[in-house]
Amino acid sequence: MSHELDQLIRNYTIKHDRKIKTICDPLQTYLGISTFAYYSIEDNGSFVIISNFPEQLDFFYSSHLYLNCPYLVHPSLFRSGYALIPLADDQEKVNLSRKLYGIDHFLLMLFRVGNKIEGFFFNAKNPNDQFIDRLDLLSKFVNLKGSYSQYER
Amino acid sequence: MSVDLCDLVNRYSIKYDHKIRSICEPLEVHLGIPNFSYYSIEEDGRFVILSNFPEQVEFFCANEMYHSCPYLAHPSLFRSGAALIPVTYDPMQVQQSRKQYGIDHLMLILNCTANKVEGFMFTTKDLNVQTCQNFIPKFDLLNKFGGYFKIEAQELINRALSERYNIKSVRGKAFTAHDPNLILSRFDKTTVSFLRQTSLLSWQEQRCLELYRQGHSAQSTAAVLGLSQRTVEHYLDHIKEKLNCRSKRELLTKG
């Protein structure tokens, strides 16, 4: 794993683990969503990621899944919207993640704001869980109607 | 059979079938969603429903399925959002709909304001609990389509609303009966708790902001909520502060 990414995970997701978990607590308590991650990419490549599940984030980077993740690219390539995406293209690694963490898919909410793109990942461990009837609440959780009221499509 | 509702279907969805189908064409062509219905209910019960699949709506009305449909109720009972719901809450009729039209579920997007609820219903033949995940990437576009449909069908919607169709008189007490376990119920305990815990605003502040965004003045907001005008102004100042807004105008986009 690149040293910079390793530092990013250590200095934020791991160091502030307790604070992040507290913020995400209502997701688990009321909606059964156990995993949340936020990332942002600016057009100059500046990158931030934080998650309430550092072990899984560590796995994502130590397995080099970020190298093939099509969503970790230039902001201009996307429109705002929702998607249900697999953890990776590599089925073996998806299987491993499922086995280790019970995670193989994510709901991704993507928003273009100015010169950057922000993504919010949600995961429920129960594979039968639906996100449709929670999209509105999840949008509120990421403050869509506040900070993202001016997002671009 | 309710003469009123079948009449509504005949006079609008069937009579203007060509126009409605043409508005809905992009749904099928670009998103593969052949069936769409729109409904609106005002707080006094005025009701309109338009569909590009009149046979199915006729089936719904002729079998009086509206009696058991919990979403055909007073606007104040709901919150905005999306849900996968069965076409009817009677399992026998679900089977019949599946057999006759290949449809047993629909995707409902509700858009609520204080005095009106609008429902946008989308369905395909294979829509069910498993396949509804395929709607997620389209969700943003479906919302946009809802706005487009309303603009294009505005004249029809207004005309139908100005007539005598009233869902309150058809459903009686069921019109105001609330089921807190219903998806998109405003009183669903889980939702209320989640929103309380994740919102920067108190419950009362949220209601003030909602009414303010609907164009109510401080005075009329106070009247609706049974508060004094001064209290409402105090709430709005607090909201401005919490949401880091410089003016009340900015409140219309933040929150």
C-alpha cells in the first residue's frame, strides 16, 4: 500500500475512529447499515477518505483494490446520482471481503460539487436488505439538502 | 365499483391516452420502464390519477382496491421518499394482477408538502424485491421524470383537480387512519428517531422550516403550528444560525 494512503487511513479513520463511529451510529441503530465511508476527489487529484470501518478500508488498500476502482478517478467523468456497485471487479477479492467482513456490495451516492466529487458508501451486512426505501433518509444523513443542494448533474 | 373513480380513469387516462403515452415515452425508450402513473391528493381529499396504462388503473378501480391502499390517504400522514410496494394489499388481487398484467409490485416515489401528496408510480413486469435494486441507478432520473411529467401534464392535472373526484369521500375514515408501520409514514418511529438524531434542527424547527419553504410567512406558519408569530421568528433565527445562513432567503436552499 502506498505510504501516503496508509498515513491517510491511520491519521484520520483510525485515529478518529471513535468520533466517526459515533457520527455513524444512527445508521446502524435505526437503518441497520453497518458500514459507511466518505471520499472526495478534487480535480487536481487531492483525495480524502474516512470510514467507520477501518479494517475494511485497510483491506481495500492493502489488496490494491483502489487501483482498479473506476470511481476513484477525475471528477469530470461522473454525474451525480446513485448506484449499487460491487466492492471490486476481482471476484476472488469480493469473495474474500464477503468472508472476512460480510461485505460485497455498496450503495454509492455520488455528488459533483464545484471542482470535486464526493462519494458516500453504505453497506448493510444482510444481503437481502433494500436501500430503496431508505434513499431519502440516507440523503438526509449526508446532508444532501444542505451542503449538496447546489450539486451539479 | 365506484362510479367516480372509474369515471376519472375514463375521462382522463383513457381519453388522453395518446398524450400521456407520448409524455411517458422516454421512460420506456431510455430507462426500460413501460408503466407509469401519477396521483395527487389534496388535504380536502381532491384526487387525480393519470396513467399510461389505463387498463391496470381501471382494474384497480373496478376491483375497489383503493379501499385497502394505505397510500391513498391524507397528505399529512406521509413523508417524501421512495418505496417498493405491492400493487394492492389483498394477496388474491396481487395474484390476479400478476396473471392479467404481469405486474405485482411498483416503485412509489412520494413527494409531500403540508397540503398535498403526489405519488409517482413506476413499474415493469419483472419488478420485485430482488430486481428493485436495479432502480437505484435510475432513481435520480426517475425524480427528474416526475418533474417533467408534472409540467407536461399540468393542464390535465389542473382540470381533473377542479372536478368532483374525492378520495376522502370514497375511503371514509380510512382516509385519515394512520399506520405507523407503513413505509414512508411520517409517524414511523424508526424514521422519526433517525431524523431527530441526525438533524441539526429540533422537531419544531424542522416543521417551521418546512412551512417557510412552502411559502408560508411567519404569521401563517404560526397559525398552522398553533404558536405565536414571535416564537416562529425566534425559531427561524435559530435555524439561520444553526445552518450558517446569512439570510432567510438562504434557508430556502439549505437545511
